[in-house]
Amino acid sequence: MKYNKFLEDLEIIDQDHKNFSIETPLRDDAFEMSDDEKISIIQKNVNEILTTLGMDMSDDSLKGTPKRVAKAYVKELFGGLNPKNLPTSSTFDNKYQYGEMVVEKNNTVFSTCEHHHLPIYGKGNNSREWIYVMDHCQGLLKVFLNGKIGEFYNIGSNKNLNNLQITSCLLNIARKHTKVGAKVKIKFVKDRPGHDLRYALNSNKIKADLRWSSKTKILEGLNKTFLWYYNNQRYFDNFKKKDITKRLGDN
């Protein structure tokens, strides 16, 4: 039979593996221990491994790593070994009359983990005009109270930084306030099609007619913005997918 021939060829190719089986070699007591118990034990072992390798396990960026690794082993990498976790099959109506397997591909996933690179499109030369949020709010209020009906006012800062500059500033700010990101390195990735090179506003009208201009310096605004997000992380824990859908729309 073809299958037996396959096994014979496999054994010839890898003579070092004398004992192999088409079944996973599990002990009889493999599932007597709960997942939480396994995670606890593996977590301690991973912590010991990283400590042995010289890692500072008191660092903010590494404190949760042993548990994350342990959960990945128990819940993901080896989660399928437990018969209780056998996947269920689902069916759906073939409304589009596909005649072959539908495959999702070319999906881009980015990670901001400190062990990975921080991606920036192209060479990071695309620039944007940046304004601190409170300055923008004060500009809107100024237009609401003193602007002429039917007139248009651009509310800007005349402060243009490209993506590489703004990213470098944020990384420097992050390093001052937390150890997380201390080892982050920038990586330039293929630019996206149609990426506008520059966004900028002419705010001369609001400055001349309403005597308004932004007050906050760019680094001061970035620092305040970073600290707000850093100190209000629990704010984002309350976000649910349905809330985002409701806010942005079903599309």
C-alpha cells in the first residue's frame, strides 16, 4: 500500500528516529492535571530558563512573559492534545457558488512587542501637521464663539514632522517613563500604494481674523499625550467590539 511505502521511505530518510508512531505518545495521566496547574508549573520553568539566560525578570517588559509562554504552550501549541478540545465542524451556505477551497491570504499582521521591530512605511518621509488635542479644542471653541457664519477656518499648528521623526520622539518619551520599548528598533517596510507624502494646513486666516494660534510645543504635546494614554490604560480595557462597531458604524 502507498501509506506503508511512505512509512518505509520515511524511516530510510531519518534513521536516527528509531521509534516513531502515527499516534501522539501520551502518558495515561496526561490530562489528570488541570490547565491552570500546568500553566503554573511551566511558568516557573520558563522564568528559570530566562533567568539562566541572563534576562532581568524584574523588567516591566518581561514580568508577564513566563505566564504568556506557559499559556501559549497549554492553550495553543499543545491544546489540541486534549480530546475535550477537539474542534467542531461548521457548515455554511455556499451563496457565491464557490467551486474550490476559499483561502484567506496576504493578511499583514504587525506587532509592537519590544522583541519585534516597529514598522514604518517607506523611508518614514511622509509628513503630517501635528496639533495637541487641547489646542485643537480651544481653536474650535474660538471659531464657535467668534467666527463668522459661513466662513471656513483651518485649525492647525504649522508644525510638520514626518513619520520617522514623530516615531523617534515617541520612543524617546516612552524610554523616559517606562522600560517597555527600550529595545524597540524601527524597521522600514514597503510603502502602501497612494500614501500621501504630506498633509499641511494654512492657518493664517484664524490667526489673523480671530487672533488664535496653537500654544503647545510639539514635544510638550507628545509627552502629555503619551502620559495620558499610559496612565489611563484601564480606560481601554472597557472597550468591547460592539462599542467600536457602534462608534464607527457597521461598515
